Amino acid sequence: MVALSMADGYARLTSKPQCVIVHVDVGTQGLGAAVHNASCGRAPVLIFAGLSPFTIEGELRGSRTEYIHWIQDVPDQKQIVAQYCRYVGEIKTGRNVKQMVNRALQFATSAPMGPVYLVGARESMEEELDPYSLEQGHWGATGPAALTEDAVRTIAAALVEAKEPLVVTGYCGRNHDAVGELVKLTETVKGLRVLDTGGSDMCFPADQRAWLGLKYGADPSIRTADVILVADCDVPWIPTQCMPPKDSRIFHVDVDPLKQQMPVFYITAEARYKADSCTVFKQLHAYIHANEDLLRQCESYEDRWTALKDAHEKRLRIIRDLAAPDDSGNFNVSYLTAAVRKAVPADTIFAIEAVTCTHSVADQIQASLPGSWINCGGGGLGWSGGGALGIKLAAGEGRFVCQIVGDGTFLFSVPGSVYWISQRYKLPVLTIVLNNNANPTDPFFLVHHHSTSPSKNQNSMLTKEKGWNAPRRSLLLVHPSGHGSRATNEELNISLAPSPDYAGIARAAAGVGEGGLWADRASTVDELTLKLKEAVDAVKMGRGA
């Protein structure tokens, strides 16, 4: 889990493929939910696993020599992960091993990117062969696709002529160049807004007036938009909670518009295109600037441009007001996240796995630099521990990395391995654990859940219960007044009481000795002010915290 999550984080930041080596079928199973995350998050990763030797009596070098070789021999090891992979294959001979690896990497790095899986038995690995080489330039990924001229003309005209145009995205920011191209498009089509419903990557800067923030599948802008461009997005809206108007025009541009690994997926788009979003944004921007009528129409929208500025400033004020401690000096997740944002360097990369707090964290972080916000690409909790280490490994010593994680996801991340690796390989990151299971008098990062939208209204689903709130929220979305709605977290078996000593777990895993992990807890504003500075300073000096 940790190794693949590290490879995932590294690949997500750099788009460079990484490799993970595991031990036969049991090592493959040990990858766990990280395979799901790499697949949904489109992380280019090559996984290699051995196979039990296929000879028994010494017929070939590498034949079986241990008891476990019989126990770990399974009918089809590849099927353990095949449905999550872009490609699976077996290296049957060393004579074409380079071709097999290169073919796998072509799949991993071609859109939609994702994990690939190769296996090979010991006999194949032990085979003697004459050295040979390949021309690596012949094994590149497929190039980005563009829209046809007719498609560019249709979408550009629709966006410009719309009264409430909207872009809904989820992971177009994986290509850092796409962020700037989308900004240019919003500055050209004045009134065009951008909503992130994936939270996977920083797709649009929060300091831009067209920014609507992160919302998972429901937002007022969706309900009123008359033209929507869905660009690289898995779940633009959740139909049971939010739908566009029936007469809205919807265009879907995606590296995988049919979502080939989802058995059930569809949106009511009048057209869908398999294309690269960065390329599409460039095409639309260029076409509008080359068309005098469309450009003149865009320039007449100064009132919409001013209205966007006013709405953006109001949104930021509401978010800022949420970051306030209570009268007793305790603080909520908004205050904590705002304090972290102020305490860390401006170019910090945030690895986020805050689950039910993600909206609040995103509002306060207000990421504006491409690549500065990376969230778990899937639903397999526990990504952020290894993911943050992979991001730090890719970013290097000069870049500060901060992981913000829920208490449950912290436990799922295999912290015993995460913090040993961090210490062993000198990969200092700042970890913030949102402990919503603590009592007001308990230390650590205390979280009181509030509404995930920019509003002072409290979320009645979550405010009174402590523990693992994601399954409670799922229950209440289907049965808001059922028997489960009146059950305690203890009765639902989703309580995390007694609250673990999360700081102690990390400290113990990192080992003893000078220069070890900095770890502490805070529950009041005064404690947070003092200890957060100590934690940030520790990371800057090369210690994990």
C-alpha cells in the first residue's frame, strides 16, 4: 500500500512513470486499495511481480527450491489486479523483456494514464541471453488529441453566446499547462466560471474571479448554467442531488469520455469528444480571438466580468469568516487549515485526504499554483501517507510538502511504515491529522465539523457525532430520518473511541535518536499558534513533523 502510494504521488506530480516491485500473489494483494487509487487517479505506474517457478525437478535454473513456491502458485495471478490496469502481461522469456516492459509503459503513459502489471516466473528471470538494446525513441506514449474544426466552432460559439457558461472539471490540472490555458479562456469569455467537482488536482487558481471552488457533485451554478463544458471530469454532478436545466447545452471533453472502466456512466451531453483538455482550451481561445464577431461579443461583457469580481470577493469573505475560533478558544477545521496555510511557505504542495472535511480544507487552502494541491485520485483510504512521501521525493529538498489527513485515513495509511520510511530516507513532510473523535479537553488537532459549503450554517448531519463520519453521511443521504439517523457512532460501529495517540504512533514508527520526528498535539488556539510554528520549523530543518 505504502510503496504504490509513494509511486502514485511521485507520478501524479511529475507525470513520469514509476515502478513498484512486489512478491508474487501475496505481494500483489498487499497493494490493496492503492491499485484502485492509481487507476482512478490515472497515475502512470509499472507494477512487477514474480510468479512461482513453473518447474519442480530442476529442469531449468530457477526451479522450485522452497516450500512456499507451491503455496503461492495460483491459477491466474494477473486477474488479482487486471480490472484496474491499463495493461497486464507476462514476461515469458528474457529475449523480449525490454519490448514487454516498453509496451507496458506505453499503456501506462498514454491517456488515460494508469497502472500496468507485469509478471514473470523465476525461470524467465534467470534466463541467459546476449545483451541487446532498443531505440527508446520508438516507444513513446500516444500524443494528445484535439477537437475537429467543427467541434471548436460549435463549443466556442455556445460558450460566448451563453448567459451563464460554466466549465466543470476534475483533473485537467494534472497537466500543469492546462491551468494557464483555462485561465486565458475565462479571461476571454467574460462570465465563464469554473467549478471543480473532483478535487484531484489544482485545476483552476483560487485567486481568479471565475473560481467557484471545490464541490462534490452539487452546486447552484450547475442548476442554472445554460451551457456547460465538462472537461476531464468523472462526476460532474450527482443526479439525485443536483442536475443542470433540461434545456442546457452540455459538451463533454475528456481523455476517457466513455469512462471505459465504469460499468455505469453517462451524462446528457449533446456531444462528447476524446481529446486533451489543454489542447482544447488552446483551440477555443485561439478560435475566439480569430473570430471578430465572437471577440466583439466577449468584449461587451464587462458587466459580467465586474459581477464575477464582486461574487468572488464575497465568496472569499464568507470563507474567511468561517475560520474563527469559538469563545472558549477551541477551533474548527477551517481555522486550523487557514492557520496552516499562513504558516507554511507560499509554494507548499498539499497532499490531501481529508474526506468529509475536503471542501473546508480546499476553501481555506485556496491553491493557486499548478501542482500545489494533490488529492487522492480514488476512494481507497490511506493514500496520503505514502502519497505525500512520493510527492516529497519528486519535489526535492527545496519544496515544502504538507499532508492534511483525517483520523481514520491516517490509520489506514499504514503509519508504521510511512514514518519509518520518512525517517530512513530523509523525506520530511508536515502531517496534520484532523481528529474529530477528540473531546474538547483532549489534545491534538481538534475538529468540529461544520457545513462544507461557504456558509455559517452548521451541518446537522455531522456536528454532534464523533468518529468516522463518511459512512454516517452516506447513510443519511439515503435514510435521513431512518433508525440509523438516531443511532450513535458506537452503535453503528464507526466510533474511533478511544482516540488513538496519533502523534505517538508516528513518533514510535520513526524510531528513536537525535533528529527524530517532531510530534505533538494541540486543541486550543494558543497551543496551535505555538506548536504549529515549531512543527513547520522542524520540517524546514529536515525533520518530519
